[in-house]
Amino acid sequence: MTKEKIIEVISQNIIENLDDLENETIDPMKSMKDYGANSLDMIEVVSCSMRELNIKVPRAELADIETIDQLADKFLAFAEA
Amino acid sequence: MADNILNYSLADFHYNDNADVLSPPDDFNEWINNPKVKEVFSFFEQELLDAPRVSTEILSNLDGKKRHIINLTSYNYLGLSTHPEVIQAAVEAVQKYGLSSSGAPLLSGTLDIHTELASKIAAFKQKEDCLLYSSGFGGNVGAIQGIMRKGDFLVMDEKCHRSLVDGGTLSGAKMLFFAHNDMDSLQMMLEKCKGKRVLVVVEGVYSMDGDLAKMPEIVEICEQYKAGIYIDEAHSTLMFGENGRGVAEHFGVEDKVGITFGTMSKSFGGVGGFVCANKSLIKYLKGYSSPWNFSCAPSPAVSGGLIKALEVATRDSSLRDKMWENTRFMKKSLLAMNLDLGDTESQVIPIIIGASGEKLLKYAAGMQTRGLFLQPVDFPAVPAHARRFRMSVSSQLTQAEMDETLNIIEDVIVKGEKS
């Protein structure tokens, strides 16, 4: 699993779960909030992405994450552990 | 999962990929049956063997023993659930009407005591009309779901109760959450839905932190954006304001709040919920609020008791005065111990321990063994870095019980933090 692949999966889930993003390019240095996600949307994006990537990171460890890039790093570290 | 089992929580098992739809996720079973997780869950569903007074008895899950305890977890803020006049009124109602209303309110469930209670609550809240719900959770779900529609916008404080969020999800309205009590964030969200039908939802007292909604600022911003206001006064009705009407009265903005909600299970000492608003909106809700028109009307015993509870709590201010006297004493004493109480301004006093779940549970067990029932509140109910105890201060607390409580907290938490 590469970081690029993880970012691709997260970005696709952001586009699928949020309104009006069909033609957007997702910038990993931004947060999901920047794309209009509320807390329920973020749970949905994270859950869908983890299922697709077949990993399970405890939610309690995601509390301090701000950007999509940081989320991808966390997923990668977990996948490699 | 086995090497970091305690890092997982109920937040991690919402989705279920088990092919057998009648089974929870496989990894949930592995997690919930792990001895360490079982130990965590042993704090929950401990049986009270007597009424939820400050002084009561539990069957401890920790060692299987019956234990007399000082109970600072139940939200019986004014002690009304066991007030002799309230009990007598409930007994008289059950003797006259029986156990159940035996029908939905629209068809046959409305008893004369329901109409009397709703009318007295509306008059107390200074609103035109009131709708009673059998459950507080159902009341919030039902009011939001009954009013809002797809295409509308709900702008909610991020710390709003689950019932409000679930009502929003059911309504189909777009939900935007603003940072807790942050007026810049509120304004930013309202900018996003300019020109739409918008309802701003806040709580009088936030249930996990005990702080208050900044109502004067919220009202000003909502007027600017022509947004309606819904306030959930579950933890503030009968306690805040000169007449006990809540946080909106406390800040002198009641006439600017369109919809006020409250529960009957906290200061009232019963169970259920109520929504107060103008007559036409209440009439509309009766047609569209599913938890009202598809639920059995509230139990006669509870409704009879609640009429008396409202009378007892409002005929003078003695109960809330005593509750505030106890709250001031507890807060001052806990602050003197250098404990982190967050920004509490109410009878809900959090003692914030921090990120360590293990420490939280160690302290909870230590306090319970000494006779103090102060339940831990863990992630995901509160942020993972701010796990806590949530103290509910009651008017029933005696000075001796407060002194003993403080002794136990000092011995277990304060000394524990130093060691």
C-alpha cells in the first residue's frame, strides 16, 4: 500500500460523500472541513476509506489529525505496522 | 487489535461487514469479550438498589457487593423524583387513570392531566403552546424532524446532544456544525446558508462541560441572518434565571428564542420531554412530529407527578437556591484542589482527567470503593484527550456528604495525580 493510493481512496470518498465536489481536485494539505464536511461526513469518509483499505485505526488516535495528508500518514503507519 | 485493545472504543464498530445480518461485527465480539474491555464495561449498568437520591445503595459490578454510596452521577438536581408531594400526586394519578394512557395523543391518549401539564409548562416558559413527549430524546428528535425539511439548514453547536443530531439526520436538512460557542464560526456557517430556511440549535447548559450557550451574542447574530433559534434547556430548566425558566431567562433573551425544549427527567424528576413555541407551530408539529403522533402518550403517573413537581419547584426558589449554594461550595473546593473543571458555570461540574483511560478507571474504582459513585465519562462521549468525571450537584447534598465527597476526591484523584 502506498501513500498515493491511500490519498486517492480518501479523496474519492470525500467527493462521493460531500455535495458539489464532482469536478474538484482534492488538495491533501487541506482538511475535510475545508471541503464543507461536518463531523458526521468526516466519520463517513474515514469509515469508508478504512473499509476499502482493509485497515482499522482506533478513532481515539485520529483526534489530533487536521489534514488529509496527516490522515494518510496515519493510515500508512497502521498498514505497515 | 490485541496489543492495543484499550485504544479501541464503541466509535470503532459502527459499520458491520458480517455476512450474518443477525450478528455484530466479528472484531466487535473479539473486543467486547476481551477481559480488559470487560473490566471497562463493568462500570456501566451497575444497579441502583434504592431511589436515585444522593444517598443511596448500589450493587457494585467491581466486587459484587452491595454498597451504600454518595451518588453524584444521577441528574436528580432538585431531588424532585422522591419529593413526598410529587410521589403523592403520582400515586393519585395512577390510582385514577391506571398505568398507561393506552393510546397515541391524537386518537385517545390525551388525558385531562396531559392538557393541564402542557398548559402549565407553556405558561411557565411564557410561550403560546407546548407539546409533551414520552421521552426527552424523542422530543428533540421529533421537534427537529417535524420542523425541518430537505433543502433547509440546521446550524448546530458541535457539542449538541445526540438527539438533536439524530433529529437533523432524520429531517433531511443539511447540517452545519459550528465550533463550540465560537461566534466567528457560527457567523461563517450562517454565511454559507444565506437566504435559506435556517434554524440555529444550541443548548442552555452543555451536558458534558456545564458551560452555557453565549445567548446574547447568538441572538444578535441570528437576528442579523434572520435565522430561527432552538434552545435545548434540558440541564437548565427550573435552575437558571430569576424564575427558573432557564438560560434564555438568565440572559434576558426569551422573547428572541422561537423554540424552547426541555426534559422532564432532570430537574423535574420524571421522564419525557416538552417543546414550547407559538400556537401555529405546535399545531403543525402535531401533524408531522412522529415521536409525538406515533407514540403512546406519557404515563399518567409521571404526568400527575410532573404537575406537582412544577408547582413545588416554582412556588418559591428554595430548591434551586440550595442547589446553587451546594454548587458554589463544590466548585470552590474542587478549584482549591487545582482540579481542571473546564469552563463550567452550572451544577454540571466536569473533573477533567486527560488522555489516560486507565487512570480514569483507576480513580473511578478507587472512589466507588470508598463510597462515592462518580461515574467515568470516556471517549467517544467526550474527546479522547479530555476524559472526565461528570459531577451532578443536587440540592439534596448535605454539608457532611459534600465534605466526605471532597475527602474522597482528594485522596483518590488529587493524590493519584501527584504519585
